[in-house]
Amino acid sequence: MAQTIKSIKGVRDILPDAVHHWHFLEQHVRELTAAYGYREMRTPLLEKTELFKRSIGDVTDIVEKEMYSFEDRNGDLLSLRPENTASCVRAAIQHGLLTNNQVSRIWYVGPMFRRENPQRGRYRQFSQVGAEVYGMAGPYIEAELILLSARLWQRLGLTEHVALQINSLGSSEDRVRYRAILVDYLTDHLSDLDDDSRRRLETNPLRVLDTKNPQMKDIVGGAPQIIDHLEAESAEHFAALKETLTTCKINFEVNTRLVRGLDYYSHTVFEWVTGRLGAQGTVCAGGRYDGLTEQLGARLTPGVGWALGMDRLVELIDELGCNDTEPRPDVFMILAGDKAIVRGLAVAEMLREAEPHWTVICNCGGGSMKSQFKKADKSVAKVAVIIGETELENGTVGLKNLREKSDQQTVEESRLIDTLRAIFV
Ligand code: ATP
Ligand code: MG
């Protein structure tokens, strides 16, 4: 026999037993985004590499070492998308969604690709839901986006397990001034910096604060904080956000170390963090990215958004048992012999026609009555409908309520739908 082929490292199969958690999350996302007036956008998985270099930033972990990039046959450099904010802005520019100061609220769902070290909560293919708003510069839309995410936690039963951290990175002018202060500080501690940080000190010093190296914790911890160096306007923006969140009863903590791993952010950044998932505790992250449209060659349009990690959320939902009710089939058809299978398929169609929401499973594979009853039990169906020789001859079906373990009864085929309706009320 030939060797079996396994999936590649860091990518996962979502098996049928687990998929209901994904449906649960996706359904609430769909309902809530609609309730807040966000419209879905679907962008390609494949984009020009240049798009991510220009948006996320050349000197970020993602662009430096995590992208799946290749040269197309015609020489184009392409990458699997590592995130979707850049693609959404690219699409919004390309299709004129940003013209005439119109406001667009959009959301998306889909897989992203980053060549990271696979571990719990960190995969090479993972899925995100994101929400993005173009055209509004104030703190209030940031509050709306946070409210939307908070309501999602409430719907999913996660509210008490996640906490909101916010910070401000100020305007680009604030960052230029802060950059000089930070460079002074880091230069004073040059001998304590790791190689990555030394390189970043030259190219993009703010990224030093984003280091994942535990040995750098003290240096980063002692660094001057951008929040202490904001101009009045930026400070007011941040104060208004905090006030709005407080009025809307959203608890938050200001984390002055929060800088996010992508270069396009300005002013507000935030993360929702849980303590229940070990090291990979951030389940949702986002912020304002006003400069991004210009970086991508269009007129400056304010932008703000977040992305949530579905893989981590599903793990949380699963672990906390927020959604442990996998839908049960309604009817399992036990069919003895080929003729019974044919009739069974027809009866099943009749049931689906009458009650489209019923789940009806036909055992089309034969097997003894005993083994078919076992399958019916295992399927956790509510009712078994049985067709054997006698039933075929008499135009009847056997019916057994599997939940109550009652005796099998005989029902005229014409009475089956009503009998089942009575059982399922
Ligand atoms: P992290 O700090 O965990 O590396 P990030 O800052 O790189 O996250 P973003 O690009 O902001 O993450 O993505 C938003 C969310 O997507 C994260 O908060 C996380 O929940 C999820 N996410 C990011 N990378 C992965 C991954 N490799 N596997 C699973 N989920 C991920
Ligand atoms: Mg990351």
C-alpha cells in the first residue's frame, strides 16, 4: 500500500464533530454585524506581495518572516494574505468605496496564512472575522466597534472571560517626536538589546516594544511611554473614547505597552484578552489606521477596525461549554433490503418536503436490523423509522421513539408526518 498523505504542519482539519462551534460563532457574527449595519466583503486569498509590504510594514514579523510568498510564472510576486485589513482597503480604493467621504461599514470572515511556529492557538492557516469602517475620524466609531465585539462576547457567553485593553499611539507627528525619545532610551541600553531589536532600532524603533523575547521585558518595561508624549488633540481623542466606553458600561484597562504588531496603526489600539487559553490569550485586536489609504496610494480616508481569531474563540467556546448542544438528527431510517431502501428514500423525501428543518438520515448501507438500530442510537436521532418486509407489504412503517425507549409501534405511511409532528412538539 502507498504511504498515506498527511496535512502540512500548522494547518488543521475542522472535523464534523467540532464544526458546530464554528457555526455557532459564525451565526452570531452574521446576525450582529447585520444588526449594526455592517456589510460583508469577500476579498481574494492571494494578493500582490507589495500590498502587504506597504501596509503592514517591511520591518514587521509578518512581512519579514511569516508570509507565504512566491513568484508567479509571469514574474509577479504574490502572497497568501496574512491578514485582511490591507486587502479590504485595497478593494475599497479599487472599487471607489471611499469616494465622496462616504462611510462604509464592512465585515469579513475567512482564512489567513502566516508561517509562524505552530502551537496551541497559533496556526499557519487560521481564520479571522474582521470589521472595518472607513470615513470616520472620531473616537465614537472606535467605541461602536468595541461595543460590537463586546456584544458578541455577551451572545457567545464569554463576557466574564475576556478583558479589554486599550492604548493610544497618537498621531504620526506624535510618533515622530516619541520615536526620538525612544531611540535615545534604547541607545542608552544598547548592550542589553537582542539582535532583532538592534536592527529595529535603526529601521523601526517602535517595533522594539513589540518584541516577544522575554529577556527584553525589563528594557521594554522601563521605556518611556508614548501615552505620556501625546499632543493635546490626540490626548482628547483618547479621553473621549474612554468616556464613551465608560458611559456604555464597557470595562477597560489602559495598557501603555500595547503597540500591536503591524505598522499601520495610529491613535487608538485595543485588544481583548483572555486568561483561559495559555500564552496565546489575545482573541480580538484592532485599532485606527488613518494613514493606510495614503500608504496604498489613495486620498487620506480615516479607517478603523478589528480582527478576531476564530480558532482561539472556538477553543474558548468549546472549553467553557458555551455551545455543547450539537444539533441532533430528528429521524433515522432503518431499512431492511434494497426495496426498503428505495421506499425509505422516497419516504424521507416526503418528510423533508413537509418539514424542511427536520434532519432525516437514511441508512443506505444495509446491515442487520440489530446493527442498524445501533447506528440509529449512535446518531442520537430522536426517532427511528423502520421499513422491513412486513411494512413494505402493508404500506406502513415501524416507529420507535429512541429518547423514551418505548416499544416500536406501527404507523400507516399516510399518518407518519402527523405522528412525528406530535412527537417533536
Ligand atoms: P498575536 O499577538 O497573537 O501574534 P497578532 O497581533 O499577530 O496576534 P493580529 O494580526 O492582530 O494578531 O490578528 C488578530 C487576531 O487573530 C489575534 O488577536 C489572534 O486572535 C488571531 N491570530 C493571529 N495570528 C494567529 C495565528 N497564527 N493562529 C491563530 N490565530 C491567530
Ligand atoms: Mg502575531
